[in-house]
Amino acid sequence: MTATQSNLAGLSRFIFRAPRWYSSLAFALLIAAMAGVAAFETGLPERTWSGLFLFGRDAWEGIFFIGIPTIIAAFGTTGVDRFVGGRLTPNRSSLLALACEVIIVAVVTVAAIASVFLPLDQGFVFNALVVALASVFALRLLVIMAVSRSSMLVASVPASIQTVASAVLLFIYSGTLRFLEFGGPILDAYLIPYVGQYLARSDQGPAALSAVQPSHFGLLGVMCIIYATAVYVFLYVVDRPWRNSLGVSVLDFIRGFIGHIAEGSRELEDFFEQLGQDAIVPVTVLSFRRSTEGDGDGEEKARFVLPMIHPGPMGEIGGGNFPERAARRSEGMAFPPHATAGHDFNLVTEREVDTILDAVDDATERIEYANEATTSIRTESGEANMLGQGFGDDAMLVSSYAPAFADDVEYAVGLAAATEARTHGLDDVLLVDAHNSNNGLDGPDLGHITPGSQRSFDMIRAAGLAGETLADAERGPLSLGTAWDRTDWTPREGIGPLGIRVAVTEVAEQTTAYVLVDGNNMEPGLRDRIVTALTDETVTRPAEAQPVAADGARRQTVDVVEVMTTDTHIVNTVEADNQVGAALDQDELLDRISALVAEARADCEPVSAGMAVEEVTVTVFGNDRTETLASHANVAVSMGGAFAAAIILSAMVVSVLIFFLT
């Protein structure tokens, strides 16, 4: 992940789930009642309705004049928008109506306070109300155009519902009709009294509404046109770079993002699919089966699954939840560690995960098993260190830069490192990016391992040394034990649904523990603490966390340990930087892992192992597309905010000039 991509990932702080429509409306009515008490308070007990003991007449008037337009907008917007081909759901519509109500109440409240301390009359408050209603129309127009992808003319119809509903109630209960003339005394004498009983009810409305004049409605219409024009200019300017560079509209991104944060929809995947490019990715499977004959006919005990994709971009969008999907599909206990791939290899839709899993099944069917393996070895080159272990003629390598900081390893670097390892006689290589030491989102490049960098050559050389050593290493009978704890930790604490999984291999009396945590990278130093605690004889641990040897004796340590994370992006729906160890107690995590290693050590039994690779074509973000998208999104957020402020200020200046000139 680059610094630019980390800024984009920071948008995850805005992720939430929209409340159900009835919750939004209940809150809207509560706000309306409170605003009514503040705006229409009369202090006269006789004006309190006996049937409304809690709210009183003032609260009811707030609900009627402020809450009713919100309810009409909540239900009416969805119906009208769907009628014209839109996609607005009741939950989104209600949340939008609630947000607009809050804007109206806030603007009018500020105006009312200003009128108390400044020489301003009640007309100023209603001038502010006109501005608020026009602003609400503009906001609704922007959101509906983004969500439903309707033209401005079509989107104006559902966007105007809340503003029109409020204006109609003001028109009726302010008695504005009686200020109008319709062509002469005959019509005035007969039409006005007849229509007035329905459209002129000033005697039933709050006295404060008497300040409303016919000019207010004319100004409202003019300002809505001005604000709609401002929305059009804003969208045109912001959208143009997206169309020129990516061939997509920023409205598609906004619609998808709103759909994802509001209701967890897959609309954001539709946007990513427009950006996607086809890529061929290797899918490597290392399977362990219970067997004493080496034929691999026994039940599968564990499976390492490694497609060269990145489990992102966030939440369950694309491949964000790949680790859990892979675990559910596996016959034995699944270990889906992080591959050597960055955000350019995010799957564009969750459907692509099915393609990967089908390739996993195909690879599993072609595996040839052997019951011999090498002891594990560790090689180093520069900052890179590589844990390797051979299984038959294949090998698994786990790369780490700990205690230094590193994030994703680019696809090309991983391919080169795996190829270097195979040049010494190995058939297939499963190359894991341990992804286990990083300093969060600090720094200019966040430890990204890119082609041509010194660290990429360190990794390639370490892989070559490991491949050379393993190809010539002696092999002996293999035993494997596994353990799993789902844990009580949640994504908010940096742990995904797979919790902690441990696999322990035994070859020639050497024990190697592979610890997999379902999280996105680790806090600095945590990996080294875990390795030291599990391998250092001097570290004191509880009895239940002490491995049991085959003869029944307690053994304090294992010989070799590596800690990996899945890089699941489930945890990034909470915040962009949510690494393992940042939000949970590290000592408790260490105790859990120690206990699981002991459990896996006690579970060891003879197994056969085999590896196969299947190549599959999937649609990913594509080369440099993630960086381009991140750059445009960051510019849209930073520059778009400033440009929006300029547009709003310009529209407000025009509004003020209109008020002074009319």
C-alpha cells in the first residue's frame, strides 16, 4: 500500500450502516418536536392539547411543520425515484430526509438566535428558512443523481419533495393566499373564500408564520434554480478528470460508496468492475492428509491456500473476505496466508472469489502426496529473512522483513522470488508474505516492496538461498498437528472471523510452528515477541501453554516459529489502520498463541503432503489503476471540498444579493 492508497483507505472511517427507515423517522420526529417547542413556544397552558400530554401544542406544531415534510420525503422519494428508474431504498431515503431536516433546523435555529441579539425581525428567520429549503433541494439533488444516476431534470422531481412539502405547508398555514389577487373583485369575492377554507388556514397555524410573504416563495423558486445550477457545475468540474483518466464517472464511485456504507450493497463492485483488467494468477495449494503409507488416501487434515491476489480493497467488497470464504470451502483446516500481491491485484467483485475457489478445487485434485519432508531452514539477505520447508519435491517459503517494517510485496517481486527458488530443483513453491511487521500508515511509502528496490532483491536472494538449501536437504517422515481458536476478539479489535490458527510440523525431531492470525499486519515488535516466547527456553509460560512431547513430557518450546497474517480487509471497515496488537491486549494474544501451539504439538500425527498450482484468469483492479483511483479520490476529497465550499459561498452571495434587491 502506498501513501496515496493509505489516504484512500482512510475513507473507511466514514463507513457505517444506515439505520432502518423507521429508526431514522422516529429520530426525525423527536428532533421536529424539540424544534417545535423551541420555535413555537407560547407559555400558555390553555394552548396545550389534552391528548398530547408529553409534547404539547408546540411540540405537535414542530412535528407537523418540520416532521411531516420529512416523512413525506422519506416515503415519497423512494417511490418517485423508483418510478423514474432510480435505486434509492427506503433506508437511504429516510436517512437523507433526516439529514436534510437537521440542516433546516440548524439553519433556522442559528437565524433565530441571531435575530435575538441583532436588530433583525422575524422576516430574517424566514429568509434563512428559504435558504435552508433551497440548500436541502441541492443536497438531495446531488445525492439522488449520484445514487440513481438520473439526469438532473429527472432527479429534480424526487429531490424537490421535501422542499415542496415544506413550502406547501407554509403557504397554507401562513395565509399567503389572501395576499394574492386573481383578476378582479368577482374572483376575489367568490374564489378566495371557497378555496381559502382549504388553502388559507392562518387561523390554525402558529402566529410566527404571519411573517411569511408571497415573495418568499418566489425567492425559493429562484434560489432552487441557482443552487441546482451550482450542483451541475460542481459535478461537471469534479467528474471531468475521472472520465478523462479512468473512463468512469465519479458519480458511480459516490453511488457505490454510499451503497456500501449505508446498506452493505455490492454497488461499489459494479464500479470497480468497470475499472478492472484481466490477469492470470497462480493459485497454489499445499494439502496435508492423514496417511501412514504416503499415498495420500486419508482424510485431509490441513490445507494452505495461496492465490496471488490481494484480499481487498475493504470490508467484504471484492476479495476482502477471501480468507473466510477459503476456510469454509476447505475439507481440512484451512490456512489462507497473505500472498505476494498488492492492491492492484484486488478482485473487483466477490464473484471472482468463486473462480479462485474453483481453481483451488482443481489444484487439490491434481496433488501427488509424499510422506517425507525436510526440516525447516531460515535464510537471510539484507533485511529479508525466509523460512523454508520442503514437502516432497515442493517447498513452502514464508518471507518476512521483521523487525523492519514492510507492507505488501508486489506481484512481480513475488513471481521473481518463487522462480529463483525453483531454479535449484524444486517443482512448486508456495511463497507466503508473512505480513507481520509494520508501523501503520506512517511514512511516504509504508514499506511497499516494489520491483527494482533493494528490498526486492533481498527477498529474491533469500528465496534463492532457501531453494538451494531445501533442494539438497535430507527428507524424513512428516507429522502435523493443528489447532484453532476463533477467539472472542472482533474486527474492531483487529481480528477477523478465522481468529488464530496454528500448524506444527515435526521432522527428524525438529518442530516448526506456523501461526496464522486473521488480521491485517502486526504492530511493530509483536511478531518478535511471539517468536521469542515460543522458542526461548528461558521464557516462563503457564503449564497449559507448554507443548507436550510424544513421550508425554512437557516441552517448553518449539524449534522454529513464523507468524503470519491473512491481511483480511474485514478489519478495515473499522478504520484503515487496524493492525493486530493495536486494539487488543498483546499479552493475552501471546498466551492464546502459546496455548494453541501446545495444542497443535499434542495433535501431531503422521501425514502425507503434496502441492499443486493452478493458473486462473480473474478480473483485478489492474496495473496502476489502484494508484490512479486513489489519486483521483484523494483529489476529489481535498480539492472537491474546497471547490464545494467556493460553490456554496458563491451561491450564498447571490442569495444575499437577491434578498437585498427584492
